[in-house]
Amino acid sequence: MNAAYRKLIPIALAGGLAGAVTAVWAGPKPSKARAETPELRLSVDETPVARDGRLVGSYSDVIRKVSPSVVRVNVTQRARLASAQMPDLSQVPPQLRRFFGEGMPEEPGRGPRQQGLGSGVIVTPDGYVLTNNHVVDGADEVKVALQDGRELDAKVVGRDPKTDVAVLKVDAGELPAIALGDSEAIEVGDVVLAIGNPFGIGQTVTMGIVSATGRATLGLDYEDFIQTDAAINPGNSGGALVDAKGRLVGINTAILSRSGGNQGIGFAIPVVMARDVMESLVKDGKVTRGYLGVMIQDVNPALAKKFGMKDSRGALVGEVTPRGPADKAGLESGDVITALNGKDIRDSRHLKLTVAKADPGETATIKVLREGKEISLKAKVGELPGESKAPVVGKVEDEGTLNGVGVADLNEKYRRQFRIPEKVEGAVVTEVAPDSAAAEAGLQPGDVILEINRKGVAGAEEAVRLTETSGDRTTLLKIWSRGGSRYVVVDESKDKDSQG
């Protein structure tokens, strides 16, 4: 065997995608409130809905109570695309739609003024209105039309693109504010009503059920959507999703559609999230976000087996930011975070949303699974801050694992070619056979192998050595890949079985 040119075994990738750094909003308690911050006069009703299975003949009483709280939001923009077009969703699948609503004709002699409409929900008697960020983004003028015929000028108090929430304020008093429910208490099968202004035809109510909770579909930084089959169409964005008692549980935001119209899959921002963002925007003028400083990913069954876990619940830490809050607390790469502040963690997205409820400066208790043992750590949540020797090239022989993968020592050439940071050390992947298990697993040239079966990799020679023996022909890799670290499991036992 030529040590200078050997063969790495193909890997079956079983790991989930690496999560984003947990830099999250820290809830409604701002670090420094502005002088004379207004007080939100919210009405909150969190009593449970009846779930006795009885059919209801009419919801007219509920609609009569809540419909005055749902308003039309008229938006005027200059020298921009017509509002009937979607906001920039370049990172979102084309069948997902968030709506401004129907565009209206340009006014003659007024230049390139474009108008459109959406919906909003009055949440305080003195004129605070919740809507979507994409409804008012870039607006030069915003007006709110009430059910009683009044049209009032609205000020954009604040916008949060990361959750698609915006807050408006109109100068009026004793407005019909809706009661806020508890979106965390809703269950799949609960009846919900969607109220808004689709297609500019006037206020419309549709009925459905909660189809699912905890959906992440639009590529926003913070997503925890309620899914419903209540019809949502262009112009519904920013409107109300209410429960059977007429309490606001969500802000209608998007639909999944191949035709551009309703196909029974709509999404609403949970009111608990919208309320947190609103309170921060009103009291602090911005949404304060915390920072933990870890790259995280979901745990799948293959990873759970390798890490000695009973199930796949939790968030696997792929990388810890040096000198960040997690690093100072003692978190390590390979830890699985199973609970935060006493709340069990389902997956990486759930961890991100849970951390979001902590204030920067707050001490969070983190339960982790490390080497099969549970330990408890405490981290002070931070605030998000708005090469040279000749390479050794090798391939691992087909006798071990990682067949079909070429590796080399890191040098300046590879760092420049693949944009690998100086702090990253290991063996760079130079080639992956197209028909190999590694390619099937997702390994690509430019990835850096940091660990093999929990043992550090200093260079190509070590990578070759660590793949020469493997009992069950599965290999746990820690790799750096385009901006972060993650774990993957390469399973070559299937290849061996298929060869007889």
C-alpha cells in the first residue's frame, strides 16, 4: 500500500443538517427600555376550549365578536414592484406563498405609485395592530381601514423580518381589541377560523381545523407555524386565526400552493411568538436576541445509536464558538442538549425557540448527555453581536471504511480553494467517487474530516489509519462543511451485504 496515495471508504450519511448558531430573540424583557415606554393594554384569555366532540351549528356569535378587530391594511409604495407580487422568497420553494394581496391600478398623474393590501389585527384599545412584516416592508404609506368605515393613518412601530411580524399604531381610542389566546395550548383537531381580506373583496371568514403545529416552511430564522386547512388567500396575510372561543391564536402568513390559490395548507405565526416580538418592539424599539454560541443539528436514529442514546430527542452540538457563552459554560462538541431551563428539547429547532425565551444576561440551566452520562451546566446567555506545508494526499484501501474518498493534508492552497478558516484542522476531502456510499451520504470535496469515531484527525495519514479497521463497517464522522461542524454516520454494511 502506498501511504502517499490511499483510499478512504464510502460513507452513508445518516446525520441531519447542521443547525444555525443559536442566536435567538430573548423574549419580551428588553435590556434597556426607552424613556416613557408605552404600556400594552392586552386582553389575554388562556382558558382551554371545549373538546367534547359536540357539533356546533353556527359560529356567528364568535364572528360577530371578533370581526371588528380584524382590519384591512392598505399599503402604498413608490418606485417598487406592484404589491400583487410576492416579497423576495428566493430561498423558499416556489409553491410557498406569502401575500401582499391584490394590486390596485396606478393613480393617473401620480407617478409610479403602487398600492396593495393585506390584513391586520387590533390587539389593544388604543390602536396597536399586529400584521406581517412582508405586508408593510418598504411601504411609504400605510393606512388601516376599520369595519365601521373609518380609514386611519398608521405608523410602523417596528418590523421583525426574522419572524415576519410587524407592529402598527393608529391614533385612536377605545378600539375593538381582540383577546389573545394561548397558542401553546392548541391541539391538532381544534376548530379555527381565519379572518382577513382576500383579493380585496372585503372581510371574509373561513373555517378549518389545526392540521399540525411546529411547522418550519418559509426559511425564516424563527419558525414555529400553526398549520391549518382554513382557506387562506392573497390579502389574508396579517389577518387573524382564532379559536372556537374567538381568541387570537395566530397571525395568518402563508400558504403552500402549486396553483397560487388556497389548497388547504395554510400557516400562521403562533400568537405567543407574535406577542413576544410585539412587546419587545413597542418597549425597546427592537427585538433583543440572545446568543448561546453553538452549531447544532437534529439527532437521527443512526446518530442516536452511535452516541448511546435511547431515542432521537435532543440537539447535537457540532461546534462550540470559542469564548462564547456555551464554551464558558463547559459545553463540548458531541454533547447532546436534552433540556433547557427544565424544558425537554425535541430537536435543534426546538432548542433555538426555547433559548429565544431567555434574556441576554440570564443564567440558563442546560442538561446535556455526554459519553452516555447526563450532566447539568449553567450558561449566561449572551447578546448577539449585530496556511503551509506540502500536502499528503491519500485514499483509503477498500478493506476498511470510507472507500471512494480521497483526502489530503490542509495547506494554503486548499484553504483558499475551499474557503476553509485557519482555525479548522483535519483532513480535507479532495474527491468522492460518484457511486460510493460517501457520495450517497452527502460528503463533498472541500469538506474537512475533524474526527473519525470520536478520535481527532490531524491529517491525511491519520484519517487513513483510523479507517483501516471497523467492527460493524459504520463510521461516525465529525466534519466541517461550509460554515460549521456536524456529525454524520457512514454505513457501509449495506454495500458489504449486497456484495454477498
